[in-house]
Amino acid sequence: MKLKHSLIFAILAAASTLSTAQQQGISKNEILIGTIQDLSGPLAGYGKQARNGMLLRVEEINEQGGIYGRKIKLLVEDHGYDPKKAVLAAQKLVNQDKIFLMVGHIGTAQNNAAMPIQFEKEVINFFPLTAAREMYEPFHRLKFSVAPTYYEQIKTSLPKLLRQKNITKVCAIYQDDEFGLEVLRGTVDALKSEKMVITEKTSFKRGATDFSSQVARTKAAGCELVVLGTIIRETVGTIGEARKTGFNPVFMGSSAAYSELIPKLGGKLVEGMYATMTSQIPYVDDSSQPVRFWANKYKTKFNEDPSVMSVFGYTAIDVFAKAMQGAGARPTTSKFIRAMETIQIPGDMFGTPPLKFTPTRRLGSDVSRLSQIQDGKWKVVIDYVKP
């Protein structure tokens, strides 16, 4: 009888080992995940910060013994904000390196280009660093997104600002791609809800550095508020051009423009600008002791102040680890998905709202807030707005 039991145990153990071995990216001692960032292009500031936030949380988890004894290994590729390079990076990570999951991939067009490669090999697209609705629609079991769309951010936050400022003329300057168009659509529909129409709209090509014609058009239209479908340098360049010509409307951007780099690069020119956001920038002198401790730990490690992108990267790995824990000692893609659909993810010290996923819902939260640059720092001025 003992021999029979031993034989059964050996067969079950072998089957368990084989099951784990067959799961791409999972070995006895390691969980292999990947991220694709912009480390050399126009969003390199964001990409490097997101990567650093991920690396910090990975290091903490591994120092605590990993997940069921497995250490997390994060592989990082650079696409320079080019969708074609994103495809090559995804092919390498998925087919050559054989990652378990893609985390925090930056860029809308880049994610759209890479996802088919991932899904063919059952590789989850986890918390992409973009607020485009394609990150969770149409529904796909391998999609998990956390950022409320640029469309919803503007559509829900703009009306409150219009009423607060008694604005009657609204214009939009936006990047001529899906990101910028989502900001524009949100603006148009927000105005409809207030029985208003957009006064002027004008776009620019991705990578543009001259915004004089766009600013001139919105100035000529007498715009009192300009919604910006811009990221970092385009935000600073547009507002700088406006100030130079004596044009001083209220400027409002999406979460793509909520960055500590805006006041750093723009200085007094960008004072008073608004932007939608969720997690707050963790300043090293923050009034919250836990945030202050975390920010200084980050600065000590990377020799730079953290940003909201650092928080995003850190939080993405933190939630990933929670779900991996929930997936058990012999994780698979299906077990990870079930864990994500059932675990409770509370708000955190950075002001991130609670997240909830279900078998039919792949957007963790659809709420956002509004912050303003005051004395060189972003300050929350309108709290979470529910669509």
C-alpha cells in the first residue's frame, strides 16, 4: 500500500511540475514578465520613470522572498514611441524571451500594434500606460486596464471647470492621432452636456515643435479655455507660445499632461494649468509621511524625484503580485485571470482609487480628478468625478 501511495504521489508531483513547466514565463524559481517603454523618444521621460517604479517594487518583492518562492524578473525593451519598433519588441519578449505577461506598455498605437502578437501566445496585456479605450474594449480576457479613458476624463471634468470659471468659449489643440482625437471627442461631448459647441479646434502632427499657427487660431477665436490633447513638450510649447503672444486663456490637459516635468520645464509660464489625474505625484516633502518616505526611498535609489509615472509602474507591479499570489503555487494564465476577477484592490497612499475587475469588465476604475499647478506643484482642486 505504501508503494502504491508513493507512486500516486510521484505521478501527481510530476504532473504538477509538467503543468508549471508548460506555462510560458513560469519556472520553478522565476516569474518572467516584460514591459515596453519609450526610453529614447518623445516620451522617454515617462518611460524611464515607469520602468524605475516597476523595478523598485520588483526589488522589494524579491527581497521578501518573491511569490511562492519565485523571484520576479522584469525584461525591458525600448520602442522609442514607434509602433513598428513596438511590434519588434513584442515579438522578442513574447516569442524569444517567452514572458508570462506584458506590464505597463506605454503608448496607444504601440499597444494596439503589440497586442495581437501577445494574444496569439496567451500573454496578458496588463495595465498598459495609456488611457485609450482600446485597452479594454472590445472585451478580451487577456486585457486588464486601469486608466479611465482620455475621453471620459475630459467629458466628466470639463463641465465642472466651465461652471466654476463661467467659461463660454472653449477651443481644443490636439495631437493628430487617436490619443488627441479622444481628448477632442471628450471636449465636444462635455460641451454638448452643457448645451455648448466648440468654438475652434486645431491639430498638430506627432513630434511637432512649432505651435504658432494653432495658438494664433485659438487666440483669434477669442477662446477663454483651451483643452490640450498634448503630452509633455507639446504642452509646454503650446502654453509658452500662447504666453509669448499675450494669449492667456485657462489651459486644461488630460492625464497625459499631468507630470512634474510640466512645471519643471515650463516654470511660471504654466502656472495655473489644469489636468485630469488619478494617483498624485509623490513629492519628497509631501505632507503624508508614508508618501514622503516612499518618495525619498525612490530618490535615493534612482537619484531623481519620483513622478506619477513612477507610481504607475510601482502600483502595476504591486497589483500583479497580489494577483499572482491569488493564482496559487502553480500559477497559469487562467488562474491569474480568475484571481484578477475576484480580488479586492483598495485605494492606496498615492490617492489611486479602488480597482475592481469582473469576468465582463476589464477597466479597473473610470473615475478621475482635476489638479492645478500652484507654486510649481500640482494640487488636487476637484475630487473624483464619476462618469
